[in-house]
Amino acid sequence: MAKKLLLSILVGIAVFMVSYGVMMAAQKYTGSSAESSDADEGNSPAVQSSEEDDLGSLGEQIETSPEKEEEFPILEKDEEKFEELLAVQEQEVTPLTPVNVSIPALDIEADIIQVGIEEDGAMEVPENVNEVGWFEPGTKPGAVGNSVLAGHVDSYEGPAIFFELRNLSEGDEIIVTGEDGESLTFAVTSMESYPADGAPLQEIFGPSDSRNLNLITCTGPFDRESGQYPDRLVVYTELVEEEPEELEYEPTVPTNVALTGNQFSWYAVRDQEVVGYRIYKELEDGTKEKLDSVSYFERKSLIVEDPEAVYSVTAVSIDGKESEHAYLTEE
């Protein structure tokens, strides 16, 4: 199979938003091209590989995904404060520069080399078919975003490092080791096969809210006539993180709840961890329907349609904890 797996991108794309897990890349995969070898008639077509085999070339620039609307917006001046409050409960993850990858379920262990972009706009890949390439201009493993590893499926001599990748199952671990010996463990979440010219590059290389590691190789029946593999196999994995340490408090229940005409109101709580409030309406069956969310800096009131209904409000902390419901204050 190929000496390298080409993943071409427009030569003009030079900026990659690494801190946000963004690789500014293209929109279109192209098929690989190679010359098949008939030197070993005893091998299957998949093993009788091509001289060149790429993972597809990148065409139009990937669009950055739109930001999701936050339930409780935070003022810019308060962002640092809330980040510090949240940091006490989150696992600290340090992105690493990978040098080795291990896949215990497949008995795979391989060195990782850094690959970049060649002069013709193609993604560099290892010359050695038993090494794995990490796209260094993209996201580091462990950082928020999509980090990408690419490897060969086979060679003239037989199976290559990612030949068995298709046999992974959900939950299988991918262990990546860094330069200083530190390691991060990722777990397989899904696996998809795409036509060479139809892979969703936004999903593979684009921004993400989670810490992902995506493994890519070729797949499908080897076409002797064209010297190509028709499909690309993508194994999606996500960082295995420790459960966050819960903050040792419960949000204070709002007070002075009132309903004046159609205006439902309450007093703000003094907890510095509270980022907002949720307003509920009680239904006939006793369940509660959330009507709206109000951020901590907004007016503590809401216009309701039915003044005869039963309403309540809760306080919500930065880590998602919700206080008990507060109802109309009895006079």
C-alpha cells in the first residue's frame, strides 16, 4: 500500500486555530491513487497494496461551528471568577505532544511522529508503515477539539499498523503517551466508514466542545484496476476523564418570591457560585414545566401568562446544581 496517505488541503490555508481545536481545512476528500502490486498472488487484494494511498484531499475551508447559546450568559468581567470557581471541581488535563500510541484490544503499539503540510499542500505521513502520524498543526491530544492520527492499513509486504483498526469496539481504549512519559486514555465512541470523497471533515477536523482523538486509515475492497481503496475508516474516541469533584455546597433557595399581577419576581441569592435562575410552572398532574432561565445579572422577574397558576423558582450554580424550589412567599 502506499508510502503515504495523502490528506491534501488548499495551499492557501495556513492558519490553524489550535487553542480552539480548529484545523482550518477543507470540505472534500478525494480518493487515493496507487499502483497495485501482483508480486504476491497469495495475498488478498487488501494486502497487495498500492504505491500511494491517501486519506483524501481537502478542498473548501471548513466552516467553524456556530457557538451554542448559553442558558446563563456570563458577563465578560465575571468570566475569570466563574472559571476559578469551576476549576476546583474539574480534572486538570494537560495536552501532550504524542510520541507513542497503544491500543490494547488489538495488541498495537507504535511510535508517533509529527507530520505537517508538504509544499504541494498535502499532509505528510510516515514513510514507515508501522508508524503513526499526528497532524502537528492541529490539536494536541488532551486539548479541547479534534486531534487526528493517521496510519497505513497495509503495504506490499502485508498488514500495516492500522490493518486491524476496523475490529475496535465501543469502549476500547486508545492510550497516547507524551514526550515526558505522561499518558492520556481515550475510549472509542463510534466508528464510521465514508466514501473517499464524502467524509465529514467538519466532524473529523473541525472544532468540538470535548477532547477528542480521531484515528483514520483506508478501508473497503482494494480496486486493482484503479489502484485505490474506495473508503476511509474513522474511529472516533473521547478522552476518559475522572468524575469532577463536586462543590461542597447546595445553592441557596431564592427568597421573597412574589406575583404582582402578571409579574413573577424574587430576590437574588448571595452565593457567588450562582449563575442564574430557572422559573417553573406547576402542571395539573403535579409535574413542573420550565418556563424560562434568567442569568444572575438580569432582572429577577418574569411576565407570566396565567396569574392563577402555581409558579416556583430555583437558583442554579456554575457546576449545574439546582436549589430547591421557592414558591410564593406567604403574607
